Amino acid sequence: MNLEQLNQEYHCFNIIQDLQEKEEGKLKGLKISVKDSICVKDMESAAGSKMLEGYKPVFHATAVQKVLNEGATIIGKTSQDCFGFGSFSMNTGIGFSQPLNPIDKTRVTGGSSGGSACLTKLADFDHVSFGESTGGSIACPAAYCGVVGFTPTYGRISRYGLIDYGNSLDKLGLIAKTVKQCAEVLEIVAGHDEKDSTSIDAPVDQYTKFLNKDIKGLKIGIIKESLQEGIESEVKAAFELTINKLKDKGAIVEEVSLPLTFKYGISVYYLIAMCEASTNLAKLCGIRYGAEEKPEGNFNEYFSKVRSENFNEEAKRRIILGTFARMSGFRDAYYIKAAKIRTLIINEYKELFKNYDVLVSPTMPNVAPKIEDVKKLTPLQNYMMDVLVCGPNLAGLPHISIPVGEQTLPIGFMIMGDHLQESKIIQVASEVEK
Ligand code: GLN
């Protein structure tokens, strides 16, 4: 397959560039594409933004280094929503093209790891993509493009070398054609990293052992709220068909409820994500970091100019909202309150995991929407699309989206596990995949 041609048609890459450091290893022959927000040494890594145009890291992200050590080849940086801000990959940075859905070019890929999911669907070679999820950016595009999207427990894969969106939420994860590929690469990239203070120091399972393992007797909870209003009928039908298959295989399936998560999840997620994003972007002011301009005027004039010209509208919106919500006088009412409710949401999931091995829901309430329809959405309507994916991300839970059903446009089935229970979701996912 000619990657240049493919990119001209679908815009899934920001940069096509090969890098191999070792010939031998467990991942020999595997090609890995990397979301633009993940650092690859000497390869422009701009998180899809004009602000970081030309930035070439002097180091590899830990996950990148680990796959290179095992003989994998990096093939380039994939396109994304600028800084990870978006659910459709339509919020690309100034000067970047948006990726197109690999099944229907009039539709979106989902976001923010849209380029990764698009390329994964189209690749006719052994390939896995590194994606990133703060609030659903792996599961969403995987569902819309018909591929497997795996997001680990927060801290299970090192964040070292990931350009921050929201530090308490960001996870590096995997997009692949099969669950097996995810399990194989996860075994390599998971694990403690002293360069990331939030990385978990716990043993890494042999995830591949859980592929094709019997699911008889496993307890699965269907999240009731995920099937209520706003869900497209074909998504519901494909979901229910999969549930019946799982029951046939001997799983015990019951309905469960997450009232708090569904009532407050979106608001809490966007408050926390924007607060963290606004602090992270503060350093990009054209002095030490970020685009540079001709030094003119005083400091305020200079950095206002740099930030006005190089941030797109959505980044500016998030900087303003996030800064407001953590400002003195407002932080108790917004940021602190959101952080407290986040803890209650985590507890709500934890209660369910006392009785259930995994929880399931559709990944997205719809099939990939048309580009023209997304253009008509208000920012709030955009944010609401994350209703099913923001919960597990807020709680730092591992989750996987698997394509299900036989319809032309892909539909994602999402499996969520308790912290560090990646093996269980791989076990159930490999059954769903059959
Ligand atoms: N759609 C969410 C947002 O815009 C998720 C982004 C992400 O996971 N990077 O914040």
C-alpha cells in the first residue's frame, strides 16, 4: 500500500516518516503509527497544532522507545483534533486537514485520535496505532471506523512523552484491527516508568493468555442509562445482538445503573479537562515554548499576539472556560466541586465492580455522523456526544471498543473493567470479536 496516496485521499497522517532502531525483537515486522501528540525523537510532534509546528522532540515517549526496542518500525504521526480537543477530528489545528471516514468519506472518523483509527482500518499490513484518550478519544474513533480501540487503566502505560491535555485524565492506548494485536503490544508497553510520577508500579499480566478464554460464569453488567434516550435504533439492535451471544456463551448478564455518572459525567469531565488543559497550554506563549513571532511590544502584547494567531477557536474557548473555572472566587463552585463529584463517580463504578467482572454499553450513541451535520452542532452539542465514553475515562478505568453488527457503518461495543483488570476486558473482547 502506498501511504502517500492513501494520505492524499484520507488525510490520516500529519507526517509520514520511517524509523527503526532494531531489526530483531518480539514486534519484528510490526508497523506502528503514532498520534501526533506522542513524542517521537526527531520527528515533528505538534499534537496537531500550529502552535507546536516544527517541534522535534529530543527524546522518545517511553511507549515509543519500548516498541522500537522490540524491533517495530514507526511509520509516522497521525492526524488528530488539535491538542486532543474534539470528538470528530474536525477540530484540526490551523493548516491541518481533517481525516475522512474510511468507509464513507462524507462522514467523520471520530476523534480525537481520528487519523489513527482511519489508518488502522485501511492498513493492509501488520499495523497498530498509538492513540491517546483523555475523555474517549480512542474508543470513539475506533467505533466510528470499525476497529478495536483499547484504553488502559490510568497509569498502566507511561505518559512520559505524551503532550499533555489533562494530566489526571490522559492515557496512551492502542488502536488495532484485532484484540490479539492490542494484547501483544500491551504486554510490551505496559508497566511502571520512573519518568512518569503517575505511572502504576504493579506487575504486568500476560494479556495474550486471556485471548479465547472461556467466559462462562463471568458477570457482565449492562449499563441501563446507556440504552435510554438519544441512542440510534441500529446501535441498540447491534448491541443487543452481542449481548445475546455473550449469554449463549454462558456469561451472566444483568442490568446495572450509574445514575450519578450519567447525570453529572459530561459536566464534570469538561470542567476538569478544561481546567487542566488551560494550565497546560499556559506555557505555550512564544517565549520558551510554542511558536515564535517577531519580538514586538511589551510581554503582554507579544504573547497575546502569539496565542491569538496560533491557537484555534476551540483551544481559545477551552483556555477561557478552564481559566475561569479555576479562578479564585470561582474555583470552589466549579473546579473543586467537579473534583468532588468525580470521586463520587469513581465510587459508583467501584461499587458495581464488587459484583461484576465487566460493564458494557454501546461506545457511541450513533454511527459516524456526516461531516455536514457535525458542522451544524454547537460546542455544547459536540461535548454531549461523549456521554458514554466520559465515565470510564473520568474514573481511569480500562475499556475497549469492539466493532459489532453487520451493517455498513461500523458500531462499537464497549467493555469496561475495574482498575488494572485489562485481562478481563481482553477476555470478553476476544469473545465478542468472534
Ligand atoms: N471529546 C473529548 C474532548 O474533547 C475527548 C478528547 C480526548 O480524549 N482527547 O475533550
